[in-house]
Amino acid sequence: MKSVYRGSDYFEAQLLKGIMEQEGLQVFLQGAALQGAMGEVPAMGHLSIAVNDADQGRAIEIIAAYERGDYALGDDLDDKLDGALYDERDNQRDDK
């Protein structure tokens, strides 16, 4: 196993883990249990993501793409989500 990420942001680590799993990688998040034990103090550098040796290159590519913003939600998605919310409200009004 190879470590490909080390940090203290639990939510970012979970997000990266999810992206990698969606890409078909087997991912191991280590140190997540320390977050609760440390309370309000961040577990500096205690979170790490490890992948199988063969997946290290792909995992590094995914992290680089994430850092470039390739996985960011675009404005068009926000608009679609807002539109869907308004459509749902209109449907609820029509049912009354």
C-alpha cells in the first residue's frame, strides 16, 4: 500500500476517498477516528489516504485533478439544482 494524501481536513479526505472509489480504486482512510478523540483541535497531518501500489499513479492524478478544480460543481449544475427545487415547489402547489 502507498500513501497518496496526508492532511488534517476530514471532509476533504472523505471527498477524495469518495472520488477515488468512484474511479474504481480501493481506498483506505487512516486516522479518521482521531478526529473525534481530538475534539475541536484538528488532527494535524494525521489523516492519510492509502491505495494499492498499482493504483498510486492514478490516485495522484485524481488528487491533482481535484486540486485543479476538475471535480468542482459548476454554475450550470447549481442552476439545474435550483431549477429542480423550483419545479418541485410548483408541483407541490399544483397538488393542493
